Amino acid sequence: MSRSRILTFVVLAVVTALPLSADGPATFKSKCAACHGQDGKGETAMGKKLGIRSLASKEVQKQSDADLLAITKKGKNKMPAYDGKIPENDVKAVVAHIRTLAQK
């Protein structure tokens, strides 16, 4: 096998082994915004019906990333569990996106 083929094989192996980059805002928009709203304030018809509190609120923002990850994965109250439905790196990206909502 030539050096260039070996190098190509190694590069392809490394690239395919890397996790796909997660897009927190896009995942939030597709999986969360229907209830939580684009701004995370829960001011949607479903959010109001379910009594969702704002993700920008101090109560939510003071929770640890681990807490928010657990809630997203396991669900809480009327929020469904997303464990196995959303890849781990996407869940982490959504939590990072939730952190930006406090600034808006």
C-alpha cells in the first residue's frame, strides 16, 4: 500500500471517529421551542398551558449543567425524557444554549 493511500485511510479514520459538532440553537429550535419558545421564556400556547417557567429565569439559570442535562434526559413533570432521542453532544449543546438565554 502506498504512503498516500495509508495517509488517506488514517485521515478518513480520524475524521469519521470525531463526533459531529452539535448545534445547540438548531436542536433547541427543532426539539424545544414548540413549548419553550425561541427565547426560552415559555410564552407559547403549549408553554402557557403547561405552566412552563422561563429558561432565562434565575431559578433555571442557577441549576448546574448536570441538573439541566438530567432534566433533559430523564424529563421532569410534564416534560418528556429525551434520553436516546437526542445524542449526548446535542443535549450538552442545548444546555449551553440555555445558558445564553439569560443574556437576552
